[in-house]
Amino acid sequence: MACRISRLKPQNSVLFVCDLQEKFRHQIKFFPEICIVGRRLIDAAKILDIKTIATEHYPKGLGRFVPELGIRDRPDISVYEKVKVS
């Protein structure tokens, strides 16, 4: 039986950006490359009118999003702080 996958549509799609924060910069291999691709995805989502949401895990201790993502300059991106993992 063939699997049917519908096409992605901006109206029912969301880009989720998770925890690309300063404290992880030196802990994650290929972090600069990950940020470049992340920025491309964020920019593409804006062009395609796809909603973007982002999370920061304990920003008080781990820092905010890295500036190269440009998330703090975008009021259309909802940012949620996480302080508990469940």
C-alpha cells in the first residue's frame, strides 16, 4: 500500500528553531555551519510566509540565541523560554 504524503503548505507548516544559544557555540561540532543553515531556513520561512517559533533553554544561564540567526531582530518570530525539561 503506497503511503500518501500531502504537500507542505505555508498555512499548515511551522519552522521550529530550538536552543541555538551562545553556551552551545563551543560544545557542538560544526556549530557555525549549523547556524548558517539555520539562518537560511529562517529567511526562507519568511519568504514563503511560514510561521517560525523558537525556544531558548534557560537563557539566564545558557545565553540568548546566537546573533547570526537574527531572531532577536524579528518581531514576527515567537520566542519561548524553557526552564524545565519534561
